[in-house]
Amino acid sequence: MAKDGFLQLSINGPKGHEKARTNMLKQQIRTWDVLNDKILGLFITVPREEFVPVKYKSLAFADLAIPLGHGQSMMPPREEARILQELKITPADKILLLGIDSGFMLTLLTKLGKHVYYLDNDFDSLDNVKNKIEKYKITNVTPLVGGIYQGWQDYYPFDVILCTGSLPDIPQVLKNALNIQGRLFAVIGNTPAMEAMIIRRVSKTNWDETTIFETERPRILDVKEPETFTF
């Protein structure tokens, strides 16, 4: 658990951070039925405060969505942890992460799976994540410019796909990019009623869909909205 220097950073951080981290685990994550020891351990050892924008550092462990720019945000810690638990990631999994990320979710995914392809169509946020990858010597990740509709096709199929922003519905192109028994996480719907869902591919032509909680997320960048008709 100490590789990449994360444990040392966590222990050597300000005492206020340690208290807030403990409260986050007890009052947010565990109360959302996240009991997987490996995932709980990651939220202890990976310093979330190092991945939030500087001006929001004091809110790193708060139960809220922290702004990242371009109308995007980090998910609250309890949602991040619950999603990872529901995806049941294994050390052999090839993962696709789509959308703006602070680098925190990406780092958690690299600790759980074999390799992560991270696609972002905003150069500033992509550069920020690349700096984090270099700083923490993370080697099992490939950062690419792209999004929902392009940039990842040379690398599919995937065992896990995770979208950081919401979608009006589940694109068939992403469902088709899953291996059999592959899992896709996405927040589906429109404000204010959105559902966080796990979509599992059970055969070449069939997928199971499970709602794991209700939430609200900003739209992932460049997503195509359904056409509306007026009379």
C-alpha cells in the first residue's frame, strides 16, 4: 500500500487533513455501504487533497462535488467509493475513463486494474493529469485526447468503462465497446432526476442495467443531446 509514496504523503499531511479523512471514511463512505477493504484502503492512502484544485483544498474531504472548470466537477467521495465497489474491478481489467478528471479517480483506477486509458478533450485538464501521473510515477495509464465518440476506438474492447459526467442516455457505441461481462458506469437522465447506473454486457447482444443510486452530474463535454421536436 505504500508504493508511489502515497502512504507517506498521507501520514505526513496536516493533522486537520487526517481528521477530515477519517471523518470522510466513517461518516460518508462507510454509511454508503462501501465495505470493500481494498477500496477503503485507497481512500486512506491516496491523498485526495493533492488532487483537488488549490483553492478548494480545504474541501477535499467534504460531501460535495468540487468544481474542476468547464462546468465539470469531482464526484463526492461517497459516490466515488460506491462506484468503484459496484464495478468490481480486478487486477486483470483494462479500463477506459472518459471525461474531465482531477487525476484522483484515474489514480484509484490504476491501483485496481491492469491499465487505464484516460481520454479528455480539454488540453488544460489533460496536462494537469499528465503532471500528476509523472509526479506519482504511475506507469499503467495512457492519456489521450478524445471523448465519447472518438479517440478510444483503437484500444477497445474494455472490461470497465467509467464516465465522469452525465449522459442523456447510454450510447450504444460504448455498450458495444465492452467485453462480455464488462461493466460500464454512467449517470443517465436529465436535471434534476438522474440515475447512476452499472451496465453489464452479458452476451454479444444483451446488457443488464442496474441503478445504484440517484444523483446529479454535469453533462460530459461534447455529448450529443437527443433531438427535440416542436409543433
